[in-house]
Amino acid sequence: MINDILKGLKNQEHKYIAQAISIVENNSSLNKNLLLNLKTSSMESIKIGITGPPGAGKSSITNQLIKKYRFEDKSVCALLVDPSSPFTKGAVLGDRIRMRDFYNDSKVFIRSIASRGSKGGLAENIDYISDIVEFSGFDVIIYETVGVGQVELDVVDSVDTTIVVLVPESGDDIQVMKAGLIEIADIYVINKYDRKDSDKLFLTLTNMLQLADKDKWIPKIVKTVAINDIGIDSLKDELAIHRKHLIKSNKGLDKYNDRFIKKIKHRLISDFENSFWNKKRYEFLNSEIEKDINDRLDIDSIINKIKSI
């Protein structure tokens, strides 16, 4: 079965890409075997993260970028991280009506992924899913994160370039988000620039960037009206400029190494947890939970007892 999936991935067949992602998402028995066979450098695909507050137009920008890359005959995968359903744990916004333009395009793969409670906006296994997509040979991988009203910092770990999308109404929140925005964004997009106070937000961001370290990459600001395809070409140009910067400065390799270490740590934690929780430890923990609250051992005592079993 794994061989069939791997062959399908190499042929960029959507059926097998979806199947492989489901194996990783559900942590099925085939998970480890599949991941062991995914030989990829994790540096070949262009990885773009798009984040920002709800209603900023992240999906419109994703949609337009896919069109631009397809015009250059590049294959594109969009990983759209959605809130999880409290009932099924699946992605609430699983059907992306706005992405129907690519329904019959074999070079575009779009997948809604449930965040499953991930605090940073990205699904827990997103890097493994990215490995699947890169193994399939996609030129561009776009991560669109959950809009939870704050900037999702963990997007930086999984991508090469982070786009923070804001709208003119975001101006009042800039002071609150200032530190996080400076740290996370490689490119700012002020979307819906045809609205009131757009220039005011542009000036605020420009002044804020005066605090940036001049020896490092200074984030660019791009003005867009994504729904009308205004400014998207400029955004794409800035993405290319940042990629060249990563290659020239060797920061791209640093990002790859950081992702590699993160995956090792994640695997170690997962393997340890799976091997640690045996039947006796579960039984002891459950027996404590069944007691009256006042009769239970304290947390440290419970942990020490569990370790000794």
C-alpha cells in the first residue's frame, strides 16, 4: 500500500496526496512507514505563510497568488488551516468555494486542514504534510493560517517567507501587536487599500519599521486590493526578492535546519509519550480521578507515582 501511495505522490496524483495527508493527520499505523520513505530536502519548494486577523482577505490573496504562479506554469499546493469542529475534529471550513477556479487543474492541490486546537494557527503535523507535498514535486506551497484575531507566531517555523495581511481598520491594533509584527513579518500587505485610513496605516507601519535591525531583512509593505487583483504582482515580486535574500544570506538553510530539529523533537516527544503510557499507569491515573477531589494526591505525588510504576 505504501509503495502505491509513494508512486502516486511522485506522479502528483491528488487521490494519493489526500490519502497520505490523511494518514499523517490521523496518525494511523502507516504514518511512520510513510514518513520514513519521504526523501526530500525540504528546501526545493517555495514555502509562503499568509497570516493575519480575520476578514483581512488572506484567502483572496492566496487565490490570486495561485493564479499568478499557475500563469508561470508552476505547480501550487495551498494548505488552508481551519478551526476544528468540536464534534468531528475536522476542518469547519472544509469546502472553499473561493478556490473553485482550480477544481480541474491537476497542478493545483488545495487541502483544508483542521487546526485541532493548535495554539499557533498551524496544524500540529503541518511540517510532515509539507514533506508529502514537496515529495510530490510542487513548486510552491502556500500556508494560510487560522485567523484567530492575533498573529500566529508558529507560522514562521514552517515557511520561508511570512506575509502578514492587515486592513486599514487594523491601525488601532498596531500598537498592541507591534512587537510580534516586527518579529514575524517578512512582508506586510495592506489589503483593501481603497478603504479609508489606508495611508494612515501605511505611515504607521513605515514608522514602526524604523525600529527594525538595519543589518537584517527589513520587511516590505505592499498595498493591495486582492479581490480586484491590484498589487498582487508587486507582492509576488517581493516574494521573489525575499527568496533571493534567503539564499544569499544562507538564512534559508538556517530555516531548514530549524524545521529539521523541530521534527526530531516532535517525534521524540510522540514516541516517548506512546511508550510511556502503559495500562498500569493509565489505571492508576484513572483511579485518582475517580476519587473525591479532596482525597486525591497532589499533582507532584501523582507524577512521581506514575513514573515509578
